Amino acid sequence: MSKSDLLRIQDVREAYRLIGDCRDSGADPALWQPVMLEGICRLVGVPVAVGGEGRWVRPHQPVEAISAFSFGLDAHGIELLRAYHRDLGPHQDPVYEALQQIPGRLVTRSRRQIVPDAVWYRSRAWDYERPTGMDEQLVSVYQVSDDGAVTVLTLHRAAGERRFSAREHRLVSFFFAELGRLIGGALVSVTEPGPEKLSPRLRQTLACLLEGATAKSRWPRGWA
């Protein structure tokens, strides 16, 4: 392991600073999730991040997305993610099919580590990602509770850009482990209360996910 693969003190400081920013909006997932996505893009140096929460009893059941948010996509990319979520979904994505078989409360993998190119580039999921210009993926899954509540974060780089480094893997894992411990506590989770207990903003966000709304404001757009 080279020194360039190790986390830096500045990495840790900035990760905790971002966690603090998320806590400031922690009473509403429709607020802290977008803050997280925008911040992790700056922290790691990527143009696009998507993520959200769901239910996933690995390895026995496929993932069920409950909420989803994105940062950095243009209008065309948003439409493609909507179509991905509506027509395919993460449960039919080879990346999530592979992650389903990997145990652990926290799992962080690049797409290339778990899905061979020959499989990925023939998959339906690639049909939705290719037009966005994105290709490189780094996916992190944190199991929030024993009943299968999870939160997912996926970082994207454009096709032809450099692959995610060992240091970036460690940085995302460190950040998501520290953030994940707060979900359901300082960071409100959509997997805990019933819809009638959610904030008006979050009820509107979830309604947009179900109805396929096209508002330019923050609305659930699917994982990919």
C-alpha cells in the first residue's frame, strides 16, 4: 500500500464537516440527502452522485428502493434515471444483483470490482447510463438496521475518466460508515415513520417519486 492510497487528515476533517452539514438538515431526509450528495461530489471530485434509502435483506431478497435523490445530472440525465427507476429498477441492475451476495454492514465496491465489462455492457442498466456519458461507478451500501433498512450512495465519473483510486474507496467508506450511524437518529430515515408522520416536504417528495413528477426541484430520481 502506497502513501497515496491512505486517507489524509484533511480528508477526515472535510468528511466530518460534511456530516455536520447533513446534521443541520437532519430532521428531513428531503433536505439532508441532497446536502450529502452535493457534498460528496465535492469531497471526492465527481460530477454526479445518486442515492437514497430502501429495504434490502441480503442475500435473500432483492433491494426495494423507498426514496432516491440525485445531484449533478442535466435534464436529459434526470429523464433517463426516471425511466431506469420506472422500467428497470435497482433490483434488476447487475451491480445490485452482485452486491446482494456480498455480506457486511458496510460494502463499498466499484462496478468493475463486481460486474465484468462483458456483463455490464450487455445489461439493460447500461442502456440507461450510456446516454448520460457516465460510466465509472463507486457504490456504497450501509445497513442501517437488522430489519433490512439500508442507505445507498453511488458516485459516477464520465466514460474515459480515471477510475476510482484506493484512497477514494477508503474515503467514501469512512464517510458513509460515520454518516450511516446517525441515520434513524440525528438523521431522520424514511424507513422508520409511516407516511402520515413524515414532514410535508418529504410527503411531497415521496409523492413525486410515485407519480413520476418532473419538477426541477429536488425529487426522487432512482438509483443507478
